[in-house]
Amino acid sequence: MARPPTSVDFSDESDPDSNEQVFPDKTEMARLKRRSRADQDQDQDGQPVSSTISVPTMTTARPVPKKRKITSGANTGLTPEEREKMKRTSERLKNDAQRLPVNEAKDALVQHILDNETVVVMAETGSGKSTQIPQLLYSHPASVAYFRERGQPTFNNTASSASKSQSQSQPPRLTLRPPSPGPISIAITQPRRLPCVSLANRVAEEMGVRLGDEVGYAVRFESKERVPAHGYGGGKEGGKGKERGVTKVRFCTEGVLLRELSNHASSSSSSKRKRGDDEDSLETATPSGTASSFGSGSGSGSGSGAGAGADGKSSSPSASTSTPDEASRLLLRYDVIIIDEAHERTLNTDFLLGSLKRIQAERRELTRRLRRRGRGGKQDEDRDGQGSGDEVQTVTTNPATYRGFEMRELKLVVMSATIDAEKFSSFFNSAPILYIKGRTYPVVIHHAQADPGPDKVQAALRQCLKIHLDLPPGDVLVFMPGQEEIDSLVKSLEQCNKQLPPGIDEILAAPLYRNLSDVKQRQVFNTTPNHKRKIVVSTNIAETGLTIPKIVYVVDSGLQKEKNVVPLSKGGTVSALQSLPCSRAAAKQRAGRAGRTAAGVCYRLYTKLDYEMRPQETSPEIQRADLASALLQLMAWGQKPLEFDYLDQPERFSLISSLRQLMQLEAIPVGASFTITPVGRQMLHFPINPLLAKVLIASFKLGCTSEVVDIIALREAGNPILESYSTREQADKTRRAFVHRDGDHMTGMNVLRAFLEVLEQARKENPQAAAGDKPVRKAVTDWCNEHSLSFRVLNEARLLRTQLQQLVKSTGQDPKVSAGEDSSRVMQCLSKGLYMNAARLQPDGLSYQPVLNRISDKDGLKIHPSSVLVGKKVPTIVYDEIALTTNYYAHNVSAIEEAWLSDIPGLSDTSIQSVKQSFEGKADVVME
Ligand SMILES: Nc1ncnc2c1ncn2[C@@H]1O[C@H](COP(=O)(O)OP(=O)(O)OP(=O)(O)O)[C@@H](O)[C@H]1O
């Protein structure tokens, strides 16, 4: 074997900012080295540190009733052996969990949550926030008593009467309701889908219930949960949620909850949807009703209009045209909402927080009014005076029309290990901050003593090999900025593995990034076989909320991919994806992926000085993303973009340019009026970002909806061509095989259509098999593998396509109208929506200049080598996005004619000026 590369030089210093328990390096290393492999399997070394909760005041606990047994009625489908096994696992895990800091502080914690409308919880990574707090609220006797015994009036939700009654200022009607039978209904949001699934699994195991019964999850295109017979968000009485086995602890992405706010009767997790498979499936049903799966922020493709969240995912609030019914608008389904990992501050986090604050105020007011009426007008708003609800029962309405939801104040818990707690507290009217001290196992942090240079792949490789050759057993988690670096490191690790001397354990290198199939993503949780060391190489997808068992070492490149508005040297800005240093909060989260099931060590591939120079927090996405989509949605929700309660106000220039964009798209009128035009309303019918909606609407006129629907579906799903070192050659072949002269959008469409044909063929050849059955799935995945294509992306595009077709149909348009051979019509449509991303070829025949935003010649914009148009000297192009590496590179490029841009309205400075003036108060702003 070739000499192992020299290790990156690390200092022994610990992280002064961190609350982590840090052992002196030598002691820790010696201790780690002493541990044999057998020990590691059985004995999780390291002692938990004692926990404390420091809270402003302590209150007397309410009388606690007998502990409620968590029944798992829905487990009845299990054999006695399975039930017994489940019980044993649950007991073991619960026993382990007792040592977690959060559980050591449980009584005070629950009491504070019950005593306050909102609390902010700060506790170390791995201390048990995500897994324990939902369980505590669900089953802690004080919580059960609180939610069961406080009889409260219900809110009559008879078919939109609520919204009407509100608008007509009629008070909601009271109904007779027996005391709530409990248990409470809790939603826990995560910024990313993977932690939702893994946390729901873990919590179900700990509670000894089957995943999908009391505990479930809902992420984009996948859910495992039981919904009430009449669905969520309207219709029948909310108490249906108390049906046996109905999911009450629901992990979901922020995007899913935002969509629920807009009320899609189908919701993201329609009961009609197939319950989640363990494998990729072709069977995932198209959600019924509106296309609730678009723009979820839980992993949709990035779009220039949507802004990208962590891991490059799109994260605009979901769009919907439907007027939310009262149950959805006020999220009446939930008693408690927990916003986990709030430090991430995605666009979704911020819009969710602002909306939840509004909902809390409305629910508080309604509850107060109902209680008052329930007491025959007695003006008593004191909670504790509610007694058992006897007063409420003296008030009756017509039970025959009863379709009410229990109306309660909404409790909110905002949590993180690395949050700016004061800011969140003051946003929620000085909500108490609960600090829970202590962590599960110690983590030693080392910084590089000297900058290891720009090649982070080499630096990470050296560190991984050093760990593997010198240090005791334990898996490794490496954080790299993007897929390219991950593939490169995985390939290098695989090559090194082949050259390891005899007697050295094998390396199992596993990539983890968004574009991988769910199955591959979940494989990283598999148990590592004996005599092997797993090295997971991940983007920031694994940075928060995840426990990958047996991770002892973390290697942190200190970089992440971020979509940012980049100022240009000659003025103006461009929105580009960049590899940038992560914040200190993100670095802490990364280190916190170790020390969860054993003591851990984190190696930062950057110096301590570098660390200290970094910003404390990742800048909120709202301050760097394109807000056009979000602003349009806010206006549609009846909220005023300039008056929305933002945790951090977006930048003025960002608001101005987003509003200008909406004018140019004809979604709002040119000038300073922020009403929504008929085109804007039409756009809102399609839950995609306004730029793409504009492309779609243009296709109705130009007769190419069939092509445009396919292009949009694929663009939302992601890049179907898998590019890595090992597959690059095949990826090139695939592009050549499906190439279209007009560029990448049409080439992608060809790929999607070929995928659909293969699927169709496989179904024909296996008439007995259902779409998701093995022979069909095998045929399609084999074809994808052969062409280096992502099954997940193409299958998602297929589902999105169906949804989009249904939506187009519902507007009276024909989704199948095709331009046939005349692809220029499709290009014209693209230019109508992507006009901001139009660029002209420069005299050098290589670089481009954006038509609207001049980049300096020095900056230069080039077509990315992965484009089918690279080197083709196309005079004018449009592209989906720019990535900034050594150059500005345009991705997903198509050829257009510049003349097509001439009719984009409001491109003149006057309209920009008028928007600006409206901010300066020099013009009237007409708010709807
Ligand atoms: N899938 C799992 N396998 C093994 N142990 C787990 C798993 N999930 C959780 N744990 C254990 O439970 C502990 C608490 O996990 P939890 O996710 O609740 O912590 P947290 O405070 O939310 O962390 P973070 O802030 O990093 O999300 C972990 O430190 C680990 O010991």
C-alpha cells in the first residue's frame, strides 16, 4: 500500500465556546484506545453528565392523576411474539433514555410548557430534545391531566361558517363538549425529511408502538401515519383524532405544516397515500386534490425563485389557492407544535414562526371569547378557574350541526442546541427560555493547527485514514460541502480500502446527500458489520436532528453549499450557489453528531482562529433568498408582506427586487400597488414558484403544455443524471443519447419520457404485477442504473407531472397539448419565466453576459460543462441557476431568441423606481 498521507495537524485545544464536556486530548485518546472492539459493541463508554434546568421561576405542579398507560391499540395486527419483542425493545430504550439530560429535568420542563403559551428550549445536542420532549408531553401525568381535565368549549366549524362568522364579526357558536379524553396531539417539525423519518422511528420504538400508529411522520411524498376517518383540516369533529391508533405524535417537515396551513383537504399525507415502504416504490400514490407536494421545502428541487435551503433544497412556503378552512388556518388539529432545530432559519422556519404567532393570538382570543360565553358571559379568563368544564356544559347549541374542533390555545415549543434564544423569546412576547444543561457523552474537539489548504477532499481523506489506521474502532461521519466533493472522497476511500495492508479493518464508505434515493440514504443507519469501519460522507443533510448509531468520530470540512445573492463587481447582484464556511452554530451541530451513543471526537479541518472568525449563526435564509414566491403566497393568505411579523426583517433590496419580479411576471400590477392580478391568481393555482408558473401559463397560449409540464416536473424533482467520478463517462453517454438541440430542459424532458416508456413497457410485460411490484420496479431501476439516472428523481418527477396535469385540467386547460416538433414554442415559454436568467454570448465566443444584470468581464459567466450546450456558441441562453466556483457557471441551459424578451412588462427603471418610492413613503401603497 502506498504510504498513508500525512495527517492534518491538529491542536489539542478544546472549543472554548462550546458547553461540551471536553476531556484532555491524551486522556481521551488513551481511553478510546483501551476499548476493544468487543467492548465497543456492548459497552457504550463515557459517563453522562448531570443535568440541570435553569428556568426563571418554578411553579407548583398541578395535582397529578394516575399515570396514563400508553395503549397501542393499533398494534393489534402484531403476533404475540412481535408484541413481546416490541415491548422488550421499548423497555430497554426507555431505560437508556432515563439518563438523558432532558429526562432528568422532565417535571420542571413539562410544567413550564404547560404554564406558558410559548417556551424556548435550549439544550445540548444529543440531550434528548427531539426524542424525549414529545413523549413527555404525550404521556407525562401533568400534561395528560392538563389536556384531559380542562374542559373547554368547542369551536363550531360548520363548513366555512367560522371564516364567515369571523369576517361578519359574529362570534363563533358554542357547542357542548364532554371533557377532552386526551391524549394531546403534537406536531414536531424538522427542516429536513431524513431526521423526521429517523426520529419517528426512534420515538415509536421507545414508546413501544408501531410506526404509523400513535407516532408517525409526514414528509414530501411519503408518510406513515394514521389519519382520522374524515381526514385532517376540516369536516368532522376534531375529536375524531382521538380514534384508537390515530397518529398523535407527528414528525413532519416545516413545509408539510405550512402546506397544512393553506388547507389542502388532502394534506401532504393523505390517507389515500400508500403507507411508506421500506424501499423506493413506484407505488407512491399521487396525492389527491391539489398538488400539495410542490414546493414543500422538504426537499423539492431548487428554483431561482424559491431560494435554496440547506443542502440546496428549495424552501419557499408552499403555495395554494384554496381558501384555508378554519381548522387548517388555525391548525386546530394540534394542541402543541414543536419547532425543532429552529436555528436553521430556513425560509420555511421564518414563515412558520410568523404564522404561528398569528395563530396563537387568534386561538387565544377565540378561546377567551368561547370561555366567556361558556360561562354565560362571565368575564373570567383565568385558566385555572376552568375546573372540570362544568360551566361549559351548561351551554348548549344544536348538537346535530356539530362539526366542531376543540378550541384551545396553541402551545409552542421552540428548540435548538444553538439558537439565539433571546431573539426567539422576545419575538414570542418574552417567552421563558429553558436552559437544560448537560450532554449525553463528551465530545473532544480539535482544530487544524495550520490551514490544510483549499483541497478539502485531500484533507478529509488524510484525516479519515489517520483515524482508521491509528484510532480505536468507531464509525466516522465526514461533512463535505456538496455532492461532487462527497463522490470524490468516497471514491478515494474506496481506492485506499483496496490497498489496506492485511489485518487492517475494511472501510465501508457511504455517501449521504439529497439526490440519493431514500433507500440509500437510510442505509447509513445500518449496523456496521464486525471488522469494518463505516465512513459516512455527507452534506449538511446529517448536520442536525440525526443520530447515526456508532458514530465516534466527526470530520468537519467547515464548508457548506449555500444559495446567496452575490454582489457583482460592476453593481447589481446574482443569485448563486456557493461553497461557504459554515457558521459556528453549524460547526457545533456537526460536532454534536458524535457523543450520542458513546464518547466522541471531532476534527475540524480549519484552524481555531478560522472558527472564531466565523459568524455565530447561519444568516437566516429570508435575508438572502429570492422572496417572490413567499410574498405572493403571503398576499394570497390575506397577509400584507410589509406588515408580516418577521423574526428578522428581510433586506429592503430583496423585498424590492422580489416585488419587481412579481410585477414583471404580471402577478402584481406595475407601480406601487400590491394587489394580486388575475395572472397572479392563476399562478397561485399552481404550487410552484411564480417564475415556473409563468412558464406554464405561457404554454397555454403557445400550445406546448405537455412539454412544459414535463420540464417543470423534472426541474422540481432535481437533476436526474447522476454524476460522480465513477459515473461521469456514463452520464456523458446518457446526455448524448437523449440530447435535444435546444438544450438541457428538452434533454431532461426526453429522459423523463424515456423513463415513462420503460415503466409502461415493464407494466405491459408484467400485467399481473402492480406498479410497485418487484418485476416492474426491477426493470425500471435496472434501466436507471444502466444509464446512470436517479430513480428517485425520475419517479418523483413522474408523480409531480401527474399532479401538475390534474391542476392544469382543473383550470380548464388541456395538459396534453403538444408543440410537436416545434420546440421553439417551448423555448419562448421558458424565456417568459426565466427572463431574469437570460444571457448573451460575448465576442470571445465563450463567456456570457446576463441581459438584465451585467457581470463584469472579469467575473465571466460560462455554461457548465455538464450542459449539452457547452461549446455550442448559442447567441442567447436562459438558465435555471448559477453556481459560483472558480467561475460563474450557468446550470440547466437552453437556447432562446433575445427578441422573445422584448415583451416582458415593467422592465423599465420607472417600475423599479415606483417600488422603491413606495418604500420611501413617496408613493401611495395600495394594500389589499
Ligand atoms: N436512532 C438512534 N439510535 C441510537 N440512539 C439514539 C437514536 N436516536 C436517539 N438516540 C439517543 O437519544 C439521544 C437523544 O437524541 P435526540 O435526537 O432526542 O437529541 P437532541 O437533543 O434532539 O439532539 P440534537 O439537538 O442534536 O437534535 C441521543 O444522544 C442518543 O443517545
